Amino acid sequence: MIARHRRRRMLDKKKEHLYYTENNLAGRKPLVYRTAGNFPAIFISVTGKEISGEGDLFSPAVYYRFPKDLKRKKVFPMSIIIGIDHGYYAIKTAHCSFPAGLTSYGEHEPYTRQGLLEFGGCFFVCGSGRQPIQRDKTVNDNYYLLTLAAIAKEIHQRGLPPECSVRIAAGLPLTSFGRDKPKFKDYLLRSNQPVNYKFEGVEYSITIEEVAIFPQGYAALMTETGLLQDEPSMLLMDLGGWTVDLMRIDNAIPAADTAHSLELGMIRCVDDIREQVRRETGLSLTDAQIENMLAGQPCTVSDTVRDIVNKQGRKYTEHLLSATMEAGFDLHAIPAVLLGGGASVVSRHLSPKDGLCKTIFLLDDKVNAVGFERALAAVSRRKSEV
């Protein structure tokens, strides 16, 4: 009886001193335990297993500490992991996705607050259309500014405070991984910390503690670990905005010498469709209209236009399969895992007559960002165990 009473008191005491926010894929609201004085207090963990009794390497937890005197003035945040997929077509985090467009308004505040970033005394609107293709994303500050917007969106989505420390997990294609990794890491991790800016009217003070770079596509497979165990060989196809990155994986290990990149991303597909519709009907469709039709979503257009879009979607799929075979990957012999924004288009336009061995689709366009987060969490755990 006494032992049971002690256990209950220990559990109650533990709950009273927790302010726990789990960084998970479901995006649940934080669980908040409060003390008798109605002030949240602390607990520090990496995996959450100290609380749940279960623990999950791929579900890191984040905790916040208040001063012991319970003065509710300042929060001391633990660092949080935020995965960011810096695509040509869109910027993705674990919970958010928005177009990679950026419009500068200089020192003049624009008409809208949606996507509005204030940084360095200037105003920018993030997510407005798409910007010109930049083979080197570090040539200007555009992708850095989009990174700040992505961090703000993800923090808001998770219900976290705007003053916190962040560890960025990002990625690069395997074909340019070794060459671009140091430069891209320095580009995102700048010396002036914390970074102070305002996004959509909210002031943020973000300390970027670390930037870790991982291979795109392969990191995404950490969200589906069973795939690597089921097949001795598979082809990974990451269908991005500008490129389609190909890589064979043998016995769960990337075959780096097979990495190949095709300039056949979704931007090419959408541009070709727009031109074909204009050529046959004289109409000028927007990107959003074309994307909706390719995804099978509603769009008010004539059946003629819809037929053109579907035919071009099938033509794009045939061209992609042909180019992949020409690059030395026999899709009739090995399974293929398709991910990225273009995976949903190919999934709708494949035909049994293509005779593919096996196709597995990871249709969430945020899967790379989630994979980056899990990869950094795994690396951090291994370092802590050494």
C-alpha cells in the first residue's frame, strides 16, 4: 500500500514538472502539464522514452525549461530538428509545403501579410509563383530567405515558441553531394546568430545551432525502412521540380557510382503541357490549373483541354521511363521506388503495357524533409551513445 502510494506521488510529481512537445508526423498539439502555481516546468529527453516508456528513434521530442523561481518571463528552449527540402519547385518541411517563389518589395511593405517576410529592413513575399532555375542555390540569398520562412511555418505548425534554437537537416542530390555540401552548409549556417526576423506579423529569434546535409531520396527511405529490407536491389527515383535523380540501392547500400540526374522534373512537364494547350486551343493555363488536372483534382476547363493535359501527362511518363532505361536502369528487372512531387503524376499515367517489374510510390511530397529529420535524429543518437 505504501509502495503504491509512493509510486503515485512520484508519477504526479513527474507530470507536474513536464512541458512536453513531441515532434511527430501527426502534428498533435502539445501535452502541457502544469505545476500548482500554473507554470509549466521541465524535462529533457532525446527520444521521449523517459515519458512514454516506449521511445522511438525517429520521433524526437522537444522540451522547454522555465526558471526555478517560476517567473514567467523567458523560455529557455532546447534545440529542435527541422528538416527542409530546398526544391526548385517548392520548399518542404515535415508539415508544410509552399512554392519556391520569392518576390522582393525592398523597403516598401506590400499589400499582403500572407507569406510576408521582414528581414534586414526589407520586405519579401515567399511562395509567390516560382523563381528562375538556379543550378547553384547559393548564388544569392533567395534560398536562405525561403529557409527562414520554412522555419517559421514549421515552428508555427508545431505550436512552438518563436524564440528557439534550431538544427537544420537539409539535403542535396547524390550527383552533386560531395561537391556542394560544404558550400551549402556554410550558406545556411551563418555567423550572425540569433537570426531576428518577422514572418506573417510574428517576430522570430532563431539560433541555428547546426546544419546537417544528407543525400536526397535515400534519406527519405528512412520513413519506410521496410523497403530496404525486402529487396536486394532497387532503383530510387526522386522526381523533383527540375531534375529526376536516379540511384540504385544494393542490399540497403547506395551504389554511388550509379547516381544519375535527368533534367526531366515537373517544371519541364508543366511547361510542355502549357505550350501544347496554347498551340492547340490558344488558351494560357496557369501552373495551378495544370497541377490540379495532373493530380486528378477539380478544375473548370473544357474536356478538350483536360484531354490534352492527360495525353501530355502520359507522354511525359513514357519519356521519363525511356530516359531511365537509356541511363542504364532496367525497369523491367528491378523494382523502382518513386518519390517527390512528380511521383503522383507518374502513378496516374503508368500503364500495364509498360511492363515494369514493380513500382512503389511515396506520394507525400514532404517525405524528403521527414527523412532528413530522422537521419539527423539517428546521427545525434549514435553520437550520444559513444
